[in-house]
Amino acid sequence: MRRHLTQELHNLIERGRDRQLRLAVTGLSRAGKTAFLTSLVHQLRHAGLEARLDLLRAAREGRLLGAQRVAQPDLGVPRFPYDAAMAALDGTPPQWPAPTRGISELRLTIKHRTRRARGLLGDTATLTLDLIDYPGEWLLDLPLLEHDFLSWCEAQQATLGAERQRLSAAWLQAAGALSPDDTADENHLAEVAAHYATALRASREAGFADLQPGRFLLPGDLEDAPVLQFFPLLDIGEAQRAELEALPGSSVYKTLARRFDHYRRHVVKPFYRDHFRRFDRQIVLVDVLGALNAGPERFEDLSRALGTLMRSFDYGKRSLLNRLFSPRIDRLAIAATKADHVTPEQHPNVVALLEALLAEPLKDLRYADVPVKALSLASVSATEPRDVEHEGRRRAALRGTTLEGEDVLLFPGDVPPRLPAHDFWARQGFAFTAFRPPQRDTAALPHVRMDAALDWLIGDKLT
Amino acid sequence: MRRHLTQELHNLIERGRDRQLRLAVTGLSRAGKTAFLTSLVHQLRHAGLEARLDLLRAAREGRLLGAQRVAQPDLGVPRFPYDAAMAALDGTPPQWPAPTRGISELRLTIKHRTRRARGLLGDTATLTLDLIDYPGEWLLDLPLLEHDFLSWCEAQQATLGAERQRLSAAWLQAAGALSPDDTADENHLAEVAAHYATALRASREAGFADLQPGRFLLPGDLEDAPVLQFFPLLDIGEAQRAELEALPGSSVYKTLARRFDHYRRHVVKPFYRDHFRRFDRQIVLVDVLGALNAGPERFEDLSRALGTLMRSFDYGKRSLLNRLFSPRIDRLAIAATKADHVTPEQHPNVVALLEALLAEPLKDLRYADVPVKALSLASVSATEPRDVEHEGRRRAALRGTTLEGEDVLLFPGDVPPRLPAHDFWARQGFAFTAFRPPQRDTAALPHVRMDAALDWLIGDKLT
């Protein structure tokens, strides 16, 4: 009983001293969110023991005492499946954890000593860290709040390049046969919408990211609900606005417009209202190497998707988000993941490429005075760098095990430090191999610069 | 354009004349909800053509002109999968449709002629019928609104008979090792709760119905959320209330109590508030023959579950539901389904048994002046009655095809017209065989008394 009372008092004091932080982790699917969060929890739990965290000042100074998982505050949000993820990484053979679906969270309490003048160690303090994992695809829905159905139709048509058109052939044919002034047949609309969702899924499978609406890819409880049964109409635009707006409520145009509007109000807004505006810090993970590997149309698509996604962090006073939800994120990290898939001397190029890819959004963020840092990292390093003799020269190489279990020594090639020009794609200068997680001999997960990311995201709260 | 305008005006007038009806269909899992709704839509669409609907007055009088599916009003609710269900019934071989999960809906417009004096036909009129399908398990959560965590723990312990205890062995062992005043470990609670959910699922598989909380069986988007990670604590009761309430917030007892409370407020209440209070009519389907087949503990359990379920329709002025949500259901049907699985002369016994099973709730409903009718029906009749010579006597038998595809002629036995006494179970007087749906030669689904159900549920709106 005594122990409980102490704990309660302690919580009260902690809240009074503002020692709680909500850190959100996002990224488009396959960017590596689950591996990042798993490694983050793992590193903090092994801080002061096996974990190598020299770039995190509190750890370097020996002030990080450890971390514990405790009960999360939001009872209606799934728990982040840390144990299942660690079980996968500790399997024989080790496997990458299964991707999370939707939002999940986990609360840590981090115990540390405070800093004193002249390097003296101070009192013990506790930081309560809420980690929230959510699909970056949800942020791609932000523009829907600024669009109405007609302007969204126009905008979506612009994103359909040659390959997306090929992947969307069945939908394009079905939608092409519809006229905005047809009387809506709910069954038929459901069919065409199913073609649209299939096209979105096929595009995602093929590596595309700039896909709207985000929930079509992970419908959850809304599966088969009319709110997820809309799609852009083709070949309509502002020029026809008056004519379209005059159509009756039972028309295809008005029916789809109602569903679009319902989606904005009952799917997009609740995410920003109930979750997003409560985040203090955010890290966005980007699989820039994967996109580089996948060719020019997908790289261009990633660039567009990231531009859209980053707008959720642009807190210029006039921004839509600010007006609607007053979010409070005060520090942002953008990380290129899977840095272990290229040799270490290429890491600066990875960061430079990420910054080039995000040049426009980064300008906006700096103008809006949002502290932001770009870095490259590997949540769980699956390779070891090796210097090898090759055709008479010393070259940097990587040693790792492929997903199929083959031990290999690779030269992954050079990462361009700026947006690749036409001739890069023509030369196909970059070959990316997927590795399986390492067979570990020690308790700590090997990583690249997780400590640097932690220092930027929570370091100032550990002083 | 002309057509649209006419439609809009028409809708306005219909709403003005109160010609909309929301009819809800529920039942415990495997009671036959999907088959019922599919047949209901099918019969109305074939009214005036092949469908046999003589017990529905409007059809008998030739005033039913047909029905069409139109866009449903609730965009966030999944559509009832009528086409998929019909495709299953029309398959080779025919199959029962896949059960629905969660809530779904479908809107029909029914065209009919109004009645005039001396049997003359009147004007054409339209009834807009919203059909809503939802799991009866959700109604079993109603008592949670009256309980707090402690009284719920006590009530749940009373439901654990010998067989439920056997099915819950792993959970009982895990929960038995917990003390209410332990400090809560979120991981451990998640594990024990997983055992509890597994025990509930195993109990349902074994034919039990009185299972709380209902969402543990169909978690949807709440999978892995702490709100679905509670369970009753054993061996606690009112006597310990003061002591338990004094425990700190971090104790097992208080943690589970918070989750229980969150479940009440954020899962149970929203269903009643957002859906239930908008229903005009309700039919509850009961697989009384299946329970009869499964033995005494399960029959007793069904009786208890139905007692709980029916309380959602008891609108006595002092009832909890009335105080909280002011529901408006003005007519109720209770139907024993799968009547085609016994010979026709047994049908009155099926209804008598259903009424005996529901004796207490029916008394309450009649006292509360809720019009209620008990009947037996088969949504899709899978058998044909035959008179056969057996051991020198003429006996009623059933001809049908088993799920395995074997054509059989059966004597299913007699249904007791009142609650079976001990000797009924000892004699094991009833043998229930599951049949596959019929291979149809005509367009209309064969049924038993679907027309009687329709007449009670919507007949008065077709005059």
C-alpha cells in the first residue's frame, strides 16, 4: 500500500514538472516504423548496460539509468506490439517484425540523473515518454481538408502517370463509363470503388506512395461502408462547377461528393483532432534507398507524397492545420532508414539526398520556425561494413545475410547526393539488397545513429 | 434531370408522410441473421412475381408492387452484403452465406398500392425500409451499464458452470494467481485478458451464448487496445468493497475497473446512443432447436442470454435504457429460426417452447405494453416435408441434403412444448441435422412463414 501511495504522489509531481512527452513515429508503409519503435524501446531499456548510445548525451554522461514500460494512458488505442516484434528479431532465423496496422502506442518511464554544474551528477528524475506509431498514409489525407470533391478529382488526375494508369486500368475503364449526371446505383458505385481500392493497393505494392484516400488501404471497421466507396471522377474540372453543382442529390456526382465530404469530416478530421494535435515531437521515417532502387516514376511519386505529408508539420500561422487544430509539435526529425544497406562513407550522401528530396517542405518548415533535423539511421543494423580488395583497389563493402539466408558480401554502389538526373536512371547506378536481421550474440540490438535520433527527439528532456 | 427532380420531391413528401421505417434484425451468432435478411430482401424484391407471401396482407391483396435497393443513409456503416449472400445460395452446390461481422445495413424502397374501402385499390405509395443487422452479443453488454466492476465480477462468477469452467481453465489459472492489490503490469494483464478472450471464444464455439463482454468476440479496430484487456477478478464481492475502493490507482483492481468503465462509456453506450435508439421495429432470431440439440447446460445458458438480451426491449418507464437513451421500438418479433429442420406438425411446439424459454422477459414486455409476437420460421427452407410409412405407421419426415451432400430422409423427432425436464435430456429425444440450402428451380427462395414475420413487422405500413 505504501509503495502505491508513493507512486501516485510521484506521478502528480511529474505532471507538475511537465516531464511527460508524446513522441509520434510515422512513415509511409515499409519505411521501417515497427523496427524503429522496437529498437528505440530496446535501446532505452538497455541504456547503461549493453546499448551503444554515445550520441545521446545523457547516456554518454552516464546519467541514463534505464527505462520501464508502464500502462498507456489511452485505453482505446491498441498497444504497440513490442514483445511480438522482439520475438521476431530473436527468432531462428531472425525475422523483421510484422508491420503494424493503424495506430498503436506504448508508454515508457525513463529514469535518469539531472545535470549539475561542473559535470556533477544531480538527483534522480523520471521522464514519461508516450510513443505513438501511426501510418504516414493518414497524413496524405490532409489535403482532402482543403479540397472539395471537384477540386480533389482534378488534383488526383494529375497524379496518374503512365505506370499508375497501367495499374489502374480496370478502374479507369469502369469510371470512364460513368457520367456525373447518371443516377447513382449504390451497387455499381461499390463495384467501381472496389476497382479504385484495388488500383491503390496495386500501386502501393508496386512502390507508389502518393495515394489518396489513405484509409482505402487499411479500412478496418469501415470495410464495405459507403464512406469508403468513392473515387475521383475523370475529365471534370472547375470549368464545369456550376453545371455539376446544379445536379440533383441522387446523381453520381452528388453521391460521391457526399461520401467525400463524410470522409473528410468523420475520418480525416478525427485523426487530427483526437491524436495529432496532442503530439509534442515527431519523427518521419523515409525509405529513400528503396525509392532510389525502384526507378524514376516511383522516386518522383515519393517526392510528391513526402511534400504532401510534410505539410502536416508546417505550422505557419495561416496554415489550415493551425486554424483547425492548433497542433503543438515543437521538434521534428526526418530520417532516411535502412542506412545499413549502403556502406558508411555513403551515409552523408543519403542525408544530402533526403534533404534534396525534401527541399521545398524543409524551406517552409524553417520559415515557419519549426526545429527540424534530417539524418540517416538503421534501427536494427543487418550488415557489417567491410573493406575489401576488388580489382586491385580497396573498396567499402557490406557483409550480411539475404532474406533467403545466403551470406553475401556486396558493393551496393553510390548514392547520389542530389536528386538523380536522367542519366542516373539510365545507368541504373544503385542496387539495393534486402537483408535479414542479424543473429545477435549480445543483448543489445546493433543500430546506426539511433542514439543521434534519440538525442534530438528527447535529449533536452534528460537534462 | 427531370427524373431527378421528381425523385427529390417524392423523397420530401415521403418523409413528410412518415413513410420510413428502420427495422433491426439481431440474434446471437449462428441464429441465422444473414439468411433471414437475405431472404427478406429477396422475398420483397420478388413480391408479386414468384414469391409466396400469402400471410403478408398487402401481397395477398395484390397491392405489393415490388422493392428496390437504394443508397443507405448512414455512410459510415458497412452495407449488408446481399449480393454475396445470394451468390452463395445460388452456388453449385448451394451454400449458406458467410456470417456478417458487426453492424451492416441496407435500404429498400417498397412500392405498393394503398387500401380503399370495399377492396378497391388506391394510389401508389412508397415505403422506405432501412434494414439494420447487428450482433445480438452487443445487447448482452446492456447489464454492464448497470454494473460497476465489482458487481460485474460477482455476477460473472455465477455464470461459470462446470463446462464453462473447463473451457476457461487456462484463464482461471492465470486469474487465480492475481491479487486485486498487486501492482498492475500491463503486459501481464494483456496476457490474462488474452486467456479470457480465448475462453469466451471457446465457449461460443461450444454453443454458449451468455458471454460478456460482447466485443471481446469481435474486437475490430479495438484489437490489442487496453479497453479490451480486462476480465472479472475471482472471489471478490460486495463484502470487500470498502477495502477494494481504497486501493491505489496502479493496483490490478483499479486498473481493471478503469478499463471496465472505459468499455461501458466508449463501447457499450455509443451503440445504444448512435444506433439502437433509432430503431423503429426489431426482430430477434433464436436458434432454439440448436440449443435443444446441444444439451442442458447450453440450453440453460441460452435461456439466461435471452433473458439478458430481451432487457434491451423492456421499456418500462423506470428502465435504465429509457432513462439513458429513450429508444422508440414500437413492435417486436421473436422468431425461432430453422423451423424447416423439424416436421411441420412440430412448429406449434417450437413456438410454445420459445415462449416458455422467454416466459419471464415476455411477461415484462407485455407489462411494459410493448407489442411482441413469437413465431417460428425458416428464412430459406432447406427441406421438404414428406409423409412416409414407417414400421407400419404413417409418420411425418423431412427430405433434404446434408452439408456433406448426401440426400436423406429423416425423422427429427418431437420438440417439447415446454422447458425440457431432466428426463428429456436423459432420453436425448431430439436429433438435429444440418442441411445445405436447396437447389432452386424457380427464382424465389422457399421459406417458412417469412411472410408472417413481414406482416407483423411492416404490414401496417403497407395499407
